[in-house]
Amino acid sequence: MPYFDVASSAPLHPVARQALQASLDEGWADPARLYREGRRARLLLDAAREAAADAVGCRPDELSFTSSGTRSVHSGIAGALAGRRRVGRHLVVSAVEHSSVLHAAAALEADGGTVTEVPVDRAGAVPSASYAAALRPDTALACLQSANHEVGTEQPVADVASACRAAGVPLLVDAAQSLPWGRVGGEWSLLAASAHKWGGPAGVGLLVVRKGVRFAPQGPADERESGRAPGFENIPAVVAAAASLRAVQAEAAEEGARLRELTERIRARVPGLVPDVEVVGDPVRRLPHLVTFSCLYVDGETVLHELDRAGFSVSSGSSCTSSTLTPSHVLKAMGVLSEGNVRVSLPRGTQEADVERFLDVLPGVVAGVREQLGAPEAPTSGAESASLVVDALGKRCPLPVIELAKVIGDVPVGGTVTVLADDEAARLDIPAWCQMRGQEYVGEEPADHGAAYVVRRSS
């Protein structure tokens, strides 16, 4: 069964498994002790730190091991903000950061700080000039992911880092998705990453704080990991994480080129195989193994279940998944279609035959879900009314868009359809549908319940 969701978590790399097993017998003792078992554990920990630092491109004493990538992000943001509290309490982030960054930003706002969210373009990239313009004299910290976790778009980290350095603001980079493919360029100040994204064991994160960055660890004092990650180190897992990071980076050039060809194949062929599809994310400046597309008139959760039944494990940023029921903040910030969203992230070693079988299965899956939901095959004609109102209150994604598509042909060119909906996804998906179908989105109007979305027929 092909597993196409390494952006969530990668299978354990063979090198990680080997290193984990080998270090279980040697890395159990307290590395802070002076007896021989402690010295052996300390040697393993120090070697892992040096290997990880080499892979990141930093000094070993700048790198700490944490319990997860999320913990690295939270500790990094909290420590940097506390270290620069005299400067101010203003944080700058992009609108498509990982939820761990946005949750930390929300906590700052709840505590009286301020946050600026820099918008992104339709490909999901933050314009470096816009980011630089968001920096203020009271900005204590800036955050920018190196590559997006949902659509794969790479961010202009080096340019943003230069702007931050010129403004005297440290930049924290969330490198969870990109670090397996190589070092993050630019003069960043802090970096966070997570081992299970590259095939290391879960429960290991990296936090790098460059020398000279003002940083005040938060919480009770602890002597381990420079006070940035309290608690006893999981040395076998740390050793496995460092060993696998070096291994995947050594394979990155060759494997990246091979996987990019496969994801390019998906990007190119899906729009021809499945009608009404939008492939999202930057087509060039993107991670090599990840491709995301959204399908009109389908329930994202059902699509994922049907693909799972067909033997494919994929993920989604769709508003229709039961875990969210609201549009993905990434897709929303990009202004692209959110319904029926499918994220394919290929693991190392993915075979061409598996991708071809996925492309064979996908059209039937989408067509089946559309049929279940009563999606229109084509716009109707013979308009009689200059305006229509569609009551989609209480209906969830993608039903409001389906109801709109069914009646757009019942108004003349220049006529309007008003969709009443209380599903949060409609605010994103109706304008996206208009763009895809060549119709004019007039705008959103207040309503007694939910909102009224007005669409004018253009063709």
C-alpha cells in the first residue's frame, strides 16, 4: 500500500533503525555522570550533536535537542521574545506558518503583545519586500518557514534574513519540511526542525540559537541542553535522528531529482484526468517530493477515505476534513480552492508504477464522490430570471458550491446568483470557483444567518 504522506511523518529510515538499535545498549546512562557508562553516553550525545550541527550548518554548542519540532518552535519563540523584551513585544510571521508558530503568536497576543501576519501570493510565497515592510522598531522576533508544509512552496528565507539583519531583528526559521533536502541558506538567527519529518524517530526536535542572539529560556531552570530543553535526553533517539539526517541529506540530490520528476508528472496530468481541478503551490520554487491539488464539487474527507480504500495514504488541507471543518489557513491565505484538497508527499524510494496507479485510480474516485453529492456535469442553459437566491444554510463544503454551479446557467449573462451559506469554507471556495469558471465574484453581503455571497454570470 503506497504511503504518500511523508510531509506528516516519514517512515523510519534504515540508518535511523540501525543507529537506534546500536545505541540502546550504550546510551542508557546519564551523560552528566563521570563514571564510564555516563562517559559512553556523553560520547554518543556529543557525536550526535556534532553530526546534526554539521547537517544544519551551525556550531555544535548552538544546537539543542528537544522533545519535538513543536517544542523547538515554542521554546525558540518564547526564549527569543523574552531575551529581547526591552526592544518590544512585536512578532512578525507569515500567514502560512505552521500552526505551532501561529499558536505561539496567539499566546503572545493574549498576553498583551502584538503580531503582524504578512500575506502571501497565490503560490503561497511571501514577498520579501512586504515582509521587510512589516518590521518595526519594537519588533522582537520574526518567523518564516523555509518551505510550506501543505503546498511545498519554498520561501525567500535568504532575502528575508537579510532584511531582518539590516533591521536588527532575529529571524527564526521553521525548517521542518526542508532540512532533509539540505541546509537553509541565509543569515537566520534561530532554527527549528523535527526528526520524524526526515525518517528519524518521533519525539526528537532540533533548536538552534546562533551565538550572539539574545535568548532567555523560559520555565524553571534546567542544566540540560543549555536550559532550552529540560529533562533527561533520549540518547538512542537523538543518535538515530542525527544519523538519519546526515543519511537523507547525502541522498537528497539524487533522490530529489527522481521524486521531482514524479511530482511533475502528477502536476501535469491531474488537470487533464480530472475536470475542474486547481493545482496549487509554486510550480518551480517548491519541495521536490510534494504536490497539492484541489477538486471542485467533492468532499475532501470522502476523497481521502476512498483513496485509502484504493490503497493510497494521502493527506489534505481541505475544509471538509472532519478534524478541521474550517478552511486550511494556508489555502485560505493563498486564496485558492480548498474543497477536495489532496496533498501527495512522496517518500524516498517511491516507484514510478505506484504514481501511475495513483493517476489511474484518482479520476474514478473523484467522479464517484461527485456523483454521490449530485455535482453538476455542466452548466444548464435557458435562463429565465435575472437573479436567483440559493439557500445553502446548514450545508457543508462542497454543497454550497455545488448548489451555485447547478443554477448559474439559469440566469442570463449579467444576472446574479446569491448564495446564502453559513459554512466557513464558502467564503473561500465561492470566489475560487468563480475564478476557475470565469464568473464574476461580486462580494459578500451580511445576512440574517451566515453570509450572502453574490456571483454575477459572465459567460
